[in-house]
Amino acid sequence: MKFILNILWLVLSGFWMALGYALAGIICCILIITIPFGIASFRIAGYTLWPFGRTTVVRHDAGAGSAIGNVIWIIFAGWWLALGHIVTGLALCVTIIGIPFGIANFKLIPVSLMPLGRDIVPTDEPFATR
């Protein structure tokens, strides 16, 4: 079932949102000081391509650096990506079949706003990083 959901997700919104994350990652890697943001953006792009069967967990060992980095990320790239998830989620929720995918888009908003200090793990291991 996860495979079918991921294929439908990829066609409906996953590919386009992953392109947005990849673009943000490329821009961040061009500016040398923001390479950690670029790496996080590429990691989330992969998660956005194939989200069903995986989840994010907060890393409790992430320190003040990731909190400061998340604030900088929100200002420069996070709110654009979150806005993309909101628009795509609302468009998908218009149809009955698209409602689960719209909800999945809404669940990706916290990750798009604060990517640092999170790990992506399979859903059968949500406590793998604790």
C-alpha cells in the first residue's frame, strides 16, 4: 500500500516539491557558508519524493546551533517551501481522493520550516534515534 501511495504522491505533488527543495539546496551549496542548509534541503527533498513509510523524529542531541540555523532557514527559504506545501495541500484537498495527500503535505510543513535537528526514519522505527 505504501508503494501505491508513494507513486501517486510522486505524480501529484512530490516531484514538484522535491524540485523546490533541490533548488533551495543548490542555492545554499553555491553560497559556501550555507552548505549545512543545502545538505538538509537535499535530505528533505528525498523525503518529499517518497514520504509514505517514513517519518521524522526530533534529535534531542541537537544543540543551539541547529536552533539558530532553523531561524535563519525560516527567514530565507523555509517559509517559501512551507507556502508551497500549504498551496499544494489545499489544492489536493479539493478532491476526495486527494485529501490524504493534502494532509501529508500539511504534515511536511514543520519539516520545511525547521529541518535542522531532525532525522528521517522508517515508520516501523520511529524511536530509532532516541
